[in-house]
Amino acid sequence: MAMSNVIANIPLKCIGENGMGTKYAEFSCIFPTLGKTYMPFEKYYDPVSVLKYMQESPMIPIWACIIYVVGIMAGRAYFS
């Protein structure tokens, strides 16, 4: 099923477009009751700039994982 078929029955005000030109249905707009639990910056968030930054800097997630594992090991040693 193509995405264009999925968003065909969605109101135009609920259709967003990310930085790569892909159209999507904003979940918080389609379901207004659940949309009340979203912060304003979460609605129509465009992750493309972060995606491009992470693609250019592949060591950041690797270092984040290493720091996470070291933190778990240090925490376990501290509390035992």
C-alpha cells in the first residue's frame, strides 16, 4: 500500500512534509485526544537535520553506547 493511499483520507491540515519532501500524516493531529499529550515542539518535528548530522558523524552513537555500557558497569560496581 502506497503512502499516498494512506494519507488520502486525512485532512490537509494533518499532512506534514519533512525536509526530504516526504509527506506524512501527523499522528497528534489525526487523534486530537492523544495530541493533547504532545509538547508543541513534537508536533510536525522534522528529524532530517539530525539524520544528516548523524550520518556525517558516525562516531557519536558509538561513543554514546560505550559511555552507556561504562556507566552501567560503574553503577553496578558502585552499588555492590
